[in-house]
Amino acid sequence: MIFAAILAGGIGSRMGETDTPKQFLALGTKPVIIHTIEKFVINDNIDKTIVLIPKNFINHTKNLINEHIGDNEDIIVIEGGKTRNDTLMNSIRYIDKNFGIDDSSIIITHDSVRPFVTHRIINDNIDAARKYGACDTVIPATDTIVESINGETIESIPVRDYYYQGQTPQSFNIKKLFNLINSLTEAETNILTDACKIFTLKDEDVHLVDGEVTNIKITYPYDLKLANTILGDKHD
């Protein structure tokens, strides 16, 4: 089976003067998270879409889904974790308990606040995860990359041609991902920033999937303004 895991555990503290988590802010006529969920629900390759959300927003999320998408047994809303990796593990445990995991099981993990992911990106992720076991969606870095250890002076300026900006989805063979997670030391677990790092820590290859410049992450107020512009362009 192929599962999408929509990671929506954050509260959006960088979004400015609002108590509403950024995934619930309005984008056009619908909340950001609804736009994101819809991209996966209408993809025929995906069997179940699991939305992982803070506990106190579970009922609110279910109500939004019923309002904008309707009753759909292929959308599952469960509690996320304290960290991104805890949230990921919650999704894997749920899948294992309710559906089982076999050698062909795939999970597509995606930020709830990237509402413009395309079906081409999703399908390329599925193909790469099947073929390679792990993939990350990226776009080439367009700005010069500057490294500074102390935050005051430049240590180095790497060759930009070798660098990419990470997006999501990140997609994996679930059994392989689960086995690697269980092999992590405490020190390795403490430095994790995303699931692909689990593979790189264990010297496992992660295949690159081409992203899109419009596959933006809504983090700051400006991002939401840009997202509304992109949405308007798509509807023109």
C-alpha cells in the first residue's frame, strides 16, 4: 500500500500576530491544510492519507475536512508528536498496527504548509521510493551559499552547483525506514532534522526528485501573501 503522511504538528510561531497555527490560515477560500490534503486524496496511486495534527486540533481538522472535502474513509486524522521525527514515527506505528507493513509499503511524507505540491512531484516520489527506497524533493540552489560557523564571519563559500534546496515530499520504503530508525543511536537521534538524514547517517542513498519553485512552504506572513498570488495565478 501507499500512504501519504501530512505532517501538521507545528504551531506556526513565526507567522506573526496570530494564535492560529499556520496550517489553518485561509488561503483563498480554504485553509492551507485543506489545499494540501486535496492534492493527495485525488491521486489514484495513494491508498490512505494520514494527517498528523496536535491533539487539541484533531476535531477541528476533522470538521474542516468534512466541510471542504466531505466524508472520506481514506483520510485519517491522528495525533502528531513533539518533534517532526516523533510525528513520523506515529504515522508508521499507525500504519503497522492498522494495515501492516510489507516489503512494498511506501510512505510519502509532506509538510502540511506546502499546498502547491504537484501530481508530477507526488508520482515521481512514488516511483523513486519504489525503485531506490528513499527520495527527497529538491530544487537547485539559485543563491550563493555562504557558510559561517560563528554567525559573524564567512568560513567558506561552497560551489553552488553542488547544492540544492530541500522541499517535500520525502518518500520511503516503510520497512527500510523503520529498520534504520530503530538502528539509530541516541546521539544520532538528537541531531536529526528530517527523515532523509536518517538514511545519510547510515550511508544509505537518497535519490533526488525535481521539485518546483512554486512548491513553497508557508512559514512567514510574506509566504502567505505569495501563496495567495500563486493561487490567483493558477485560477486565472
